[in-house]
Amino acid sequence: MLNIILHGCNGKMGKTLQEIISKEPDLNILAGIDQNISDPLPFKLYMSPLDCEVKADVVIDFSHHSAIKDLLEYCVRMKVPVVIATTALGDEDLELIQQASEVIPIFRTANMSIGINALSRMLKHAVPVFEEDFNVEIIEKHHHKKVDSPSGTALLLANSINEACTKKKDYLYGRHSKNDQCKITDLGIHAVRGGTIPGEHTVIFAGPDEVIELTHRVYSKSVFALGALKAAKFLVTKNSGLYSMEDMV
Ligand SMILES: NC(=O)c1ccc[n+]([C@@H]2O[C@H](COP(=O)([O-])OP(=O)(O)OC[C@H]3O[C@@H](n4cnc5c(N)ncnc54)[C@H](O)[C@@H]3O)[C@@H](O)[C@H]2O)c1
Ligand SMILES: O=C(O)C1=N[C@H](C(=O)O)CCC1
């Protein structure tokens, strides 16, 4: 039996995880953490990781970047591995994650799907072919309730491209008020919000008279929830360290 604490249990991803876990006999939600108190839940709810007195086998986090410091403090104090799916983490948050991973196992990715991991690998191979003559742009589309932009995944894909480039790219977040031609070193990142789109990312390589578009589309949030559960099972077998999809897939 894998005992899980859900951080952000009352959010959209937290609820998706609750539904999936309730149907899995070998998974149990020991407690939830959320600053948003909701209807009664079939497990104990804490408003902050700092209040949480129980220890699980693993914590799964889909919450908000502002919560990451307290979450890491709890996980390090309790020596609990943590799967971090929350996006919009700043440099300071990433440094805290790095430090905590010296004590506990941490899995972090901005996208829990297999497809984005595969796309990220494809991009690294594609860059040498396109780098000289093709402009690169990323368009991401998400539901109207998403609070951060651009998506963590768009940045993940941009970083995969940039790592493979000999001449590093400058990220442009939209082109509003930019009255200039597009440079070959520009990498435009554009966010679209609307409806219930669970997640879509398109990478465009646009060259002289030809265009390639690579699109990854998610049709349900359960893709991310199942990926996070897979990561949790993977993580509980590991020693301290920082792990990502590349370690698991
Ligand atoms: N890595 C992935 O594959 C992946 C997939 C989907 C979503 N996400 C990310 O996960 C996060 C959550 O997504 P969501 O759609 O569930 O959002 P949401 O807004 O529906 O849910 C977030 C939940 O976290 C809670 N929360 C916020 N601040 C908190 C705090 N300080 N302490 C405790 N709880 C707090 C909120 O009350 C809310 O219930 C976002 O950053 C999103 O980008 C990542
Ligand atoms: O729904 C969200 O919010 C998502 N966030 C992640 C991101 O920012 O990349 C992954 C896709 C869904």
C-alpha cells in the first residue's frame, strides 16, 4: 500500500488524483493539504504543510509556487519523498528544491505526460537541422482557469531547444509593442487561454518556404495524474536526489 499526501488536494489536479486513487486498491490518501477548505473529505485535511503532523510514503504536489518553501520544509523535516508538478517556480524555489534533494528524493517536472518528454527529446535532435535558417516559435493553449503563463511546459520545451542550440536564443513572451523584425535567435513563446483545454503545445519551425509544426495535445487531466502516480511509485524506491521524466521514462 502506498500512502500519499496530496498537496493542493482541493484543486483541479488534486480532485482528479482523488478520483483515480479511490479506484486503486494499492493506493491510499493519508491526508490532504490545501489552504482552501472544502466539503468533508474521506481523509484528514491540513491547511498548510507546516500544520501537517502525519508522515506518508510520498507527497504529490499540484498547488501554487508560493507554497513550495513550506512544503519542502515539511518534507525535509519528515524525510518524505516529494513529486513536484507545480509550475511557475522561480530561481529561488528551484534552488530550495536542489538543496532539499540532497536530503530527500524529489521528482520534478513541468509536465507529467510521456508525450511531452518524447517531444522534448525530438526537439534536441531537430535543432541542428533547423538552427541556421528556421525561426522557432512555441504556442501553448490551456483552460481559462490556469493562473500562470507561459506554461511550465512551454518553458521546458524552449529550454530543450535552447540547450541544443549553438547560438543561444532570446525568449520573447508575445510580440506586443515589438516593432522589429524577428531575429533567428528569437524564440517566441505565446499563451492562449480558453474553455477547458487540458493542455496543448505546438513547436513551429518556420523556414524559407517550408514549415514544420510539432503538436502535443492532452485530452484529459488524468494524463498528468497518472504520470504523477507513476513518478510517486518510482520515487519511493530511490535515494535522495533530484529526478525528472528522463530518469523514469
Ligand atoms: N506538471 C504537470 O504535469 C502539471 C499538470 C497540471 C497542472 N500542473 C500545475 O499544478 C499546479 C496546480 O494546478 P491545478 O490546475 O490543480 O490548479 P488549481 O488552482 O485548481 O489548484 C491548486 C490548489 O492548490 C491550493 N493552494 C494554493 N496555494 C496553496 C498554499 N499556499 N498551501 C496549500 N494549498 C495551496 C489551492 O487552494 C488549490 O486548491 C499549477 O501550477 C499547474 O500549472 C502541472
Ligand atoms: O493545467 C495546467 O495548469 C497545466 N500546467 C502545466 C504547465 O504549466 O505546463 C502542464 C499542463 C497543464
